[in-house]
Amino acid sequence: MNGLRRNDAEAPGEAGTHNTPLVSIVILNWNGKAFLQKFLPFVIASTYTNKRVIVADNASTDDSIIFLQEHFPAVEILINTSNEGFAKGYNTALKQVKSDYYVLLNNDVEVTPGWIEPVIVLMENDSTIAACQPKLLDYKNRGYFEYAGASGGWLDLLGYPFARGRVFAIPEADTGQYDDAGACFWASGAAMFVRAAKFHEVGGLDEYFFAHQEEIDFCWRLQLAGYKVFVQPGSVVYHVGGATLSKASDLKTFLNFRNNLVMLAKNLPVARAFITIAARIVLDAIAAWRGLIGGDAGFFTAILKAHIFFIKWLLVGQSSAVFPISRKGKPLGWYQSSLVWQHFVKKKNAFSEIVKHK
């Protein structure tokens, strides 16, 4: 039987035992010893005092666990007997963590000393904010935004994710242009703060997704339930990115295309979902054929496989899906036009050229 177990040498923290909220930083790890060695000291050095640092290991085959036990005895360890991916791995771990706030943090993220305080202050001052991300900058090119969230994730009319500071694969230089805290559509799973109670209230992450876009689906369900998702650029972290699957990975392509269609089917009203998904399948097919003509047969096959598995999900996979618990909320950070048109036809590469600041 698979499951996580906590290192018996560690004592669990309890929510509500300090004047400040308990923040549990949970790092999901799979064969990431090198990243833990490099970045865990920054997490431990965070200036926020009422915190727990937990590594949830997804059945690593390297010596991550031994390394942690020897060099970071104060870090709590949860061990899974199989690699359950991002979604199920976190769901299983967080069922065992009592806290006021969770931070879902990738093992390839370098945090800054005061990165926790600005987010917690923001969320404590507005109880409707259920999830929030810091500003994500590129670890390797520190003056630029990082792909997986930049300064707050958005979604376009057809379900294409983009962010303040990143349109498709083009990141912007960070000149402070997106330093205002505000509502967005989704918070990056690389560094997501979430109220623990709200995480469980909406059903956590959808485990069918395994990895990729599960945080967008999760934030969509939060918003439909009446909560807000925010970005707080007063908090800054640096993300390596592509640590588990590279951007060129056919598996990553498959997961992104499949999961995006599943997310649209679950969260859009039925009539709109039908129209949107039909349009997306056409655009996906165009992208696939462009890849094939360009010599990337793996890209073509990954998209074809994604469509087949989406149809399979429609027919037999919905029984285990995590659907919205409510649809009363009106999502923010939703660009009601086509990002494809703005970027590929009108040649707009910056978020500020596409979404005008209000």
C-alpha cells in the first residue's frame, strides 16, 4: 500500500500556536539531491519564524533521504513508496500536514530571506485570497521573468496560459513594470501559498493531471468557489525551471495538451466548453502538423496522444475527476480574447501590449 510516512525523529507543528500563522513549506522531491543541497539552505534561512520545512519525497532512487537525514536533521521528511507525480504527491503529503498555510515549493527554487512575510501579510489582510504566488524570476538569467508564473498567471479565451512577464515562450525583462500586487487567474505551482483549509475544501489537486497545469485547474476551482488568487511581487524567488521535465520533453507536451483540454471540460459551462474545445483541437492540430513538417515527429505524436487520452477521459475518466464545488465565483485574470491572435498574428510579445493596465 502506497503512502507517505513522516520521519519519526521529527515532531509535527500545530496550527494556531503562535501569534503569527503557521506556514508549512512543503517541497516535493524526486531525485533532487543536488537541488536540495543547493537551495534548501535558503529556505531554512527564511526570516519568517513560525514555519515548518518539509520534504515530501516521491520515491527517489538517489540518496536524497540519506542526505537530508545527515545534513538537515531539522527538516521533516515524508516518504512515498512510489512516484505519484506533482498532483497526487502533494495531495497525499498535505493530508498529513496541519497548518494555517501551505507553500508548495519546487526543489529548484532559490528563495530570498524575507519572501514569506509579504505574502502572509497580504493574505491575512484579505480573507478572500485563497492562493498567492511571489514574483518568479529566472535563476539563470536573473533580470528576466521565469516561465512558470512570472508575476502572476493569466488565461486567455481559449484556455492558453500566459503571465504578467511571459507570453507563450517569450519572457520579459523585469524592470518593475509588474510590481503591483493584484488578482490573477492562477498562481504558479513552483511557489504557491495557499490557505490549508481552502486547499482541502475544493478537493486539492486533480490527480489525473499527474503534472502540468494542475495548479491552473486548482486556482480556477478556487475562483469558482468564490475565492481570489493573487500575486505579491513584494516577495521574490528565483526558479531554475525544467528540473523534472525539460521544455522539449514529449511527455511534457502530452501532459500540457491533455490536461489543458480536461481543465476546460471541467470548469467551463457546457456550451462554452464545447465551442472552446472544438477550437482548441483545431489549433492543436495545426501546431502538431507544423511540428511534424519541421521535423519534430515526437511533438506531433504527443499532441495526437493527448487528444486520444482526452477523449478517453470524456468517456470513462470523469468518475475520479475533481470538479468545482461551486460556480458562483467570477474568475479574474481572464483575458477574453485570443492570445494566439495577439501574439502570432499581431506580433505582440509583452503582456502589457496585450492586456491594458486598468
